[in-house]
Amino acid sequence: MKADILLITPPFTQLNTPYPATAYIKGFLNTKGISSVQADLGIEVILALFSKPGLAALFNQTELTAKADFSFNAQRILALKDEYLKTIDAVIAFLQGKNPTLALQICQEDFLPEASRFAQLEELDWAFGAMGTQDKAKHLATLYLEDISDFIVECIDPNFGFSRYAERLGRSANSFDELYEALNQAPTYIDHILIAILKDRIAEVQPKMLLVSVPFPGNLYAAFRCAQWVKQYYPTIKISMGGGFPNTELRSLSDKRVFEFFDYITLDDGELPIELIYNATLKGNEFNLYKRTFLLENGEVAYRNDALRNDYKQAEVGTPDYADLLLDSYISVIEIVNPMHRMWSDGRWNKLTMAHGCYWGKCTFCDISLDYIKVYEPLAAKQIVDRIEELVAKTGQNGFHFVDEAAPPALMREVALEILRRKITVTWWTNIRFEKSFTRDLCLLLKASGCIAVSGGLEVASDRLLKLIDKGVTVEQVAKVTRNFTEAGIMVHAYLMYGYPTQTVQETVDSLEMVRQLFEAGVLQSGFWHQFAMTAHSPVGLYPDKFGVVKETEEIGTFANNDINFTDKTGIDHNKFSYGLKKSLFNYMHGICFDYKLQDWFDFKIPRTTIAANFIDTALNSDENLGIKPSAKIIWLGGKPRVETFAKSKKGNTWQMMTLHFHHKRDTFSLQTNKAEGEWLTGVLDKISAANEKTLTFNDLKADFERNLEHFELFWYSKPIHTLRPFGLLVL
């Protein structure tokens, strides 16, 4: 298929789902009538490598260069090569969802050849009791692939990794020297596979432009390899790089050697910059205007941002388009150690965004000075759900990962209501802030619309440091919000941080105790500790003196500039906490070892925690403000009741009564009330049904009730309403 533009994601990102950048750009190009084809070269390289012909070639290459000092593990895999060749195609098909019956053979544990990765099975054997056959088989197949990966790293290419390639060349690469030197070496074994696939794509598409998305450091080397080959054999094709890596790392680029490979490097939202480059490429004018674009002019690196046009609004950029990608060929793997990491790696997700940027935009460790954070622009709920329906129709997949920096609670509510109104079935998850807006009822609404999980930053579980971070939450608030999500049946993952500037040893210990209590209370199901990293575009990086840290150098590199080496004036070595924090978390996530002393996780002396043993329980049991705002929306998620009327007599007086019978998805229940109130309630449940376009507020209900009846508040807090609340009568 010929097209003007070829969009590629170089190796490697995820195995289970395409990285969405090219799909976003293709969706925009569609709105402009610009023809394009996209390819995820990462999954294509993996499928070529992890196939019977690919492994046969790999083993042949290894045998040609066999070394006496190969590890026992590598020697074992090489000795079992026939077993790997016999099983590889079937295993890949199974992980693609095409061969589910193979799970029964894999779980017998005498089907797959086993090397060193399977040694961890003894440690994880207890987990298999809670796993189904398919999940257990996916985990065993994942270990099998990781064994082969270890073999490749040792015997063929030390830079190989499933979700990254030559990542160290992209991390903190202030100078282009090391990467440039690597690119001037002979192509690696993996490079040859990559270039063979790229060669076919170029010949098939015959593009005028090549757009390369580089989301992470682990894509950078392969991006340059692709550009290098195209420059050599198709010098008329214009090549542009965009994506997360240049957006954060290359903002002060000055090394002109980069432009031996790329003609353009664009920053931030790519739609308008790409359109202007496309126009310049096609029209070939001597003078062109650009938007946030690096290029070479008169032999020097120039940054051009002279186009006066504004960026496109999110409503104008079109629906992401996953056409051309091998959607049925992605591989779902299960490492099982972390429930949220499992979601990232298992199953295919359509990626969408509810809002560009972050509505909070204050966290001091975050790149809040950059457009992808600071320019906040939400979409309308109807348009988001329009895009959901369009993607379901095009991809056949109804799973969605909203990739927002932090999805806004009010917009999440409206999206959930719109999903329910349209009576569509979707499964979705997203990143949030632990806002007090996430009440019990809002969480129930999100669950009803298909939300299965949220992830959010608890960061350092210390109120002093949360205030310094300007997180806008407290530990007590986080506990209540995570409780609301958990009780609604939505999994909660917390991002955890240690080593934040001025953090003391005592605060690290106390933070761990908070995390221990949150897991013991059952309000967190997943978490991950990472060490604080200072970035150039965050408030800490911009104003280090305010946060008690000192930059090791003020020198600005000629290539990448984002991660900053620094010294914390406290002098504390935070690295030493890494193993203990992660080991304890691993156990807490699996519901064990809550009775261990915190000291047991560390091989050095730590102080006792100052946090009360019941801090989280006390927070969860503290009184909530039960008042209802007059403007609160009242929503009914249930169905229509079956109504029976009867007379009730007492001491010569007779009342007309009503019984309302409800069928909930899992239960049947009834409630009684007098006839007048029952008739009103039956009628109003229709009006406040989630299926209705119009929503009613608490004040609307009160006014409606008091047209013919009295004392609405008494009725609202009576037994009939109290009975309905757990079954979907929500106050939002």
C-alpha cells in the first residue's frame, strides 16, 4: 500500500499492545486527507526472532561463535535447542490467544524446556492455587520466553530486552558520542532483523516522509539505526523524530551530528509540526514556517518556532487509528508479581485520552513546565465515548486504557454516565489523583461503567513531604479514597517514592509503615517503589536550592538533558533502602508478613516507626461529612420495580401501602412504603435512571416530591431510601 507518510515505532515497547503515538498521529492525518501507513517494528522483530526459523538462525549463529565460557544456563538452552524449536510457534500462538488449549499441556510442566528462570517457581508455587489454567500457562510461557531472552543477551546481543533495546545508550545521554560510536559499528544481529523488516515496509509504502516515534530511551538506538539505513538507501525521504524522549530529553539539542540521521526533530504535540513539515516536503518552498522543530540550517542546528498558527484542539485531532498494525499478533505475558504490571503486559488495550495535560499541574517532582503537563484541555464526554465506539468497531476490542496524566473526576463521572446511557460494554482503567471527589458513590458509578482499576501517586506516605511535593492530598485522604475504590470492586495501584529531597530515614521508615497498614487494611492491592529522580523541567530541577539539593554540574549537554545528578544536603544514602522496600512490598501485595517488624526487611539498623499501629484504621473509621449538596446529581443504576399495593390496618385505621420488588444483578430485594410515597418513588426512579440524557439534582428531587407530599428530608433518610442506596441509588 503506497502512502505519503510511513509512521514507525522502533523496537521495543510493549509486547501486548501497540504504543499509541503513531495511531494518534494517523488519526490526525486522516482528518487532513494525508495518506499514511504505520508499523510497530518492535512486535514485528519479536515475531521474526521468536519463531521456528528465527530461533533456528539464532542457534546457528550461536554455534558459529560458541565460546567455552558460556554459562551453564546458556549451554543448557543450546543443548535443548530442538525442544525450543519444536515448541516456539505453538507457545507464541498461545500467547496471542490463538491456541488456548495448549494451556493444558504447558501446565503439565513437562512440555516446555526449562532453564534458569524456572528456578523462581518454587518461590511462586503458592500463587498458582489462585490462578486459572490459562493464567498459569501464560506465566510459564513467559518464563520460557525470558529464558530465551537471557540466552540472546549472553550469546548474541547484550543490548536486547523485551520492552527496550540498548536502553543504556539513551539514558542520560548528555553527549551524543557513545550513541554515535555505536551507530558507526557494524549492525548487530537484532539490527539485521530490524532492517530487513524496515526494507520491506519502505519498498511497499514508498513514502515521501518517515515519522519515527521515540517514546522511551529504549527506542532511541533502534530509531537512529532505522534512520541511518533510510538515509543511506533512500536519501530523498525526509525523516522526522517525535515522541516522549525528544519532548523531555532533547529540548536543548545542539549536536549537528544528529542531523546526519534525521531531517527534523519535533517537540510536544506533533499534529501541527508534522503538518507543516509535510507541507514543506511536498511543496519544496525555499522558505517554510515551522512549529517547535529542530533542523539543520547553514550547517548549524536551528530551533524554528515561527509559525503563528495555534496547535489543534483535542476535539480536532481525530480518533486514533490502529489500522495497519498487527492487532491479532501481540503477545500477552504474565509475570504475576504485581497486579497492575500484569494489566500492562496482559491483554490488548485501545489507548485514549480524556484530557490533555494535568488539571492539578503542581507536583514538584513532575515536568510541569512542559506543555504535555501544563496545557490542560479536557474533551467532552460525548466525544470521548464517540471515539470509544469508533475504536471498538474498528479494532474489535472493547478494552481501554486512558493514558491521562491524571483523569479528572468530574469528566470521569460524565464519561461513565455516557457509557451507561449508550448501554455499551467496555472495560477500562486509568491514572488518577487520590482526590476526595472520589466518593463511595462515584466509585460505584465508575465500576458500573466498566472501570476495573486505577493507579495514582501516593508518592511518599508522609504528610510533611506530600505538602512539600504539593501533592494536594494527605495520607488519611488517600486511605479513604482507596477504600472507596476497593469497596466498589476497582483495583488500586499506588506509585510510591523514596529519596525525595530532605526526606529523613525516619520518614522513609514511617512511609513504609503507612504502606504496610494500607495493604493490611485491604484498601491497596498493588504498588511500586521508585527512587526519586530529579528532572530538568520540574520545580526541583529548576529551583534546587528551595528543596535542599545541589546539582553536580550546571553544564548543559549537547544531546539529551533531563535527568540531573544531584547531591541531597542530608547526606543520606537512599539507595540502601531499595531492596528492603521492594521486598516488603512484594509480600504485602500477596497478603503476607504484616506481622514482621519493619527492621526485618533491612540488613542495617533503622529507627522504630513513629506511626501509631492503628493510624490507617482510625482514618478509615473517622466520621465523614454526610451532608448532600443541593446541586448533587442523583442517579439510579437499577431497573424498574414490580409494584404491589395492599391495605394495612391498625386500631381501626387503614392505610394504603405499597411493596416494591427489585431484581438486582445478584440479588432480589423488596421495600415497603405508603402508597403516595411509593408511587412517587416508582416514578422518580425512571426519571433518575442512568439511561436518561437529563440528570436531576437533589434540589430537583426535593421540589418534585414537595409538589404533592411533605418532608422530603425525612423521606430521603428513611428506610426505603436507605435500602436502595447499596443497590445503585447514587449521590454524585
